[in-house]
Amino acid sequence: MEVCQNEAQIETAIKEQKAEALVLTDDGMHLTAFWTRLLCGCGTDGRFDPIYVMENIIPLFDKSFNYEIVDVKDWKKSEFLQAYYNPETNKIVIRSDVYERALAGIALDVIIIAHEVVHCIQSIALRLLNAMQCVEFKTALCGTDSSEMRQHELQTDKITALVLSPNRLIEGKTDEEILQKYFISPLIQLIFGFIKQAGKSLIETLNDTNYFTQKEEETKTA
Ligand SMILES: [Zn+2]
């Protein structure tokens, strides 16, 4: 992963400086990797094939996503940056030689593309959490230092590693523990967040309509 990290840092410096990053706790990373694996393994017998995911799975979830394979001779970035994800345009751009070697199964190139796909999946998760206003769920999953881009890059590498070798997600755990960690706990956090958000909105609405103060005045006049 070291080569990948090096490239990733360049990539961060030029591409992701202004984008909000989802910086996760360890549990958040495991959860992201587990669900990525689960949702993206269909069609490839449970294997995580980043090119298949990029071309067939992500477009199912995210209509604004696109990708581009750029010919080596037209590549305008540094030679160390062989692929990148631009969160502002929601696009993965890959140099054609990397894409072709990854298609042929060369591990390093598969990892480079997997890293970008994991960036994109984190961006989808971030947009989803923001759209659903799941503040509680997001807070539970995320670390506090969300401005640290380097941390975000290391995190992307960690999730990529987990997605590519998923035994680490479940090893040493019973079925019951897997169920608890990846399904029940996050679902409860999510539902709790929804209920709390709905409660807050209701209280705000009641405050706006002076529901409580009116009652008070009615009691006083009675
Ligand atoms: Zn990166």
C-alpha cells in the first residue's frame, strides 16, 4: 500500500483540498468496508472487482457518477498520479495503461483503481448522510478531526485493504457478533438518529406556532 499512499497524497493535494472528507472511526471503517463488500460483491460472486463496481454497481446507486479512461499520450497529470477521484464532479479518471493492467488482473493496478472506487463510495456515503441529515449516525461513525486529509487518505487505503481481504472483517467473530456489529448496532444508531431528528423538528414546529406559550396564556386567562 505504500506506493498507493504516496500517490494518494499527491492526489489529495491537487484534487480534494476543498472537498469535505468523511473521517471515520475504526468501527466506522469496518462498517463501511463490510457494506461496500456486501453491496458491491453482487455480480462477481462476492469478489470485490473495482472495475466491475465502477462500471456496473456505482451507477445503480448514483446517477451523477461518471468515469473516464484517458489515453497515456493525453495524460496531463504527473506520471506518479495514475488515477484520481474528483468529488466535485463525482468522476473517476484512470490512465489507460493502469486500466488495461487492472483488467488483466495486475494486483498493483487493481489496488490503485480500488482506492479510487473506495473514495467514491465514501463520497456517496457522505452525501447520503448529509441528505438524510443523519447527524447522530454521522457523529457516531466519524472521528473528530475531519479536516485531516492525510488521515482521509490513510483511511481510504485501510478500507480498500479490508474490502480486498474481507476475512479481516469477520475473523474471530461469531455469527451473533457479526450480526450485532454490522447490522443491529448501526441500524439502531440510524433509527435513533431519525427519531431524535424528527423529535427536534416537531419541537421546532411547535415553538414556531407558539403551541406551548399559547397553552400557558390560556391557562393564565382561565
Ligand atoms: Zn486517494
